[in-house]
Amino acid sequence: MIDLQSVGVRYPDGTEALRDIDLHIERDGFAFITGPSGAGKSTLLGLVYRNIVPTAGKVVVDGQDVAKLHPGRVPFLRRKVGVVFQEFQLLPRKTVWENVGFALDVVGAGRREKYHKVPISLELVGLAEKADAFPHQLSAGQRQRVSIARALVNGPPILLADEPTGNLDPDTSWEIVQLLLNINQQNTTMIVATHDREVVDRTNCRVVQLLQGYVVRDAKEGGKYDAP
């Protein structure tokens, strides 16, 4: 589903964010991307949804070389890739229902499609009863669930999460990770970039560790945050 082949990213100021990355994420796979700040985690995610274009190598997503996509085709790629950020990025004057539905507005979905898909997405994240609430009326964990529902409402086969537990307490962080694992079990390929040592160690999932732009460890099963 996601294949990085000898990928490098060099920014205009000369900074090398990623170097010689070879990484394959199979369809329906789940992987944590770990490493210190500046290791290249967010850059790696940005490559997958073509927010960043590699300066070396090839990034293939669902059979497409993303660097070669015509600009007009990039929105179609991004419909296949849901993205969740540490900052929830919800619209404060819109309800939960409207925030999730906004992702469908962006792609030109009709009213009937919205009224079908939004309730399904909210049910998936356990927030059906909060549809009419506004973001300020929700806990941090609930706001993150809304952002996940919004990322999923188009039914993307890939979900990327960039520090999704960064603003949450440990118990809520674990709830969010359990939700992501459940979504992965429903045929969604998932990459989660995180500093959260506790949730990584509790899940025993694949762990890809970055350091100074390199992959320094790829523990396929039972990985720990920074085990040798």
C-alpha cells in the first residue's frame, strides 16, 4: 500500500530531513514511527499525502508514484489518505456533525451522502450522542475523536496520525490508540508518528525508529519504543 524506495528529503536551506529511506507498509498494516523531535517523522507522513515531494527516491501510494502526479490529481490521492494531527484543528463555530461533514463538503459531496456518512463516522468513534455539541463543550479526548471521524468520513484506505496523543493524558491516550487499532482492524492501513513511549510499548505493534533522518530500527512485531 505504501512503499518508500531510497527516499531522501532535502529542504531549501540544506537540511536533510530524511536520508535513504526504504520502507514498505503492507495493505491493512499498522506501524508506529518513533524518534526524537527533528528525526523526520512528520516529513515521512507528509510524503505519503504529497504535502512534501521527495528530492531523491520514489514514494508509491496505492500503486501511484506520488511525485509524478499531475497537480490536478493530487486531491484524488488525498481522498485515499485521512490525516489526524496533534492539534485537533476543529472549526470552533461548527458542531461536531458539521465539523465531520465539512470534509465531505470539501470534496463536493451531496446532502444525501453527508447524511449517510457522517452518522456512520461518528458512531465509529463513539460520539453519535455528541453530534450537536460544539468543540468547546468536549473534552480533549472527544475532540481528538471528532478529528479522527472527520479523517475517516470519506472512507480512506489509509489513515495517518501525527502525534495523535500529544495533548492527552495517559488514560485518554490509550483510549485513542485502542480506537486507532480497532480502525486498523477494519481494513485501514495506518501509520502513527508518536513520542508516546507508553502506548507504543503496550501495543506490541510494528515500530519504525528514525534518527537524524535515517531508519535505524524496524521491529516488525512486538516492537518497543527504543529497544536495541
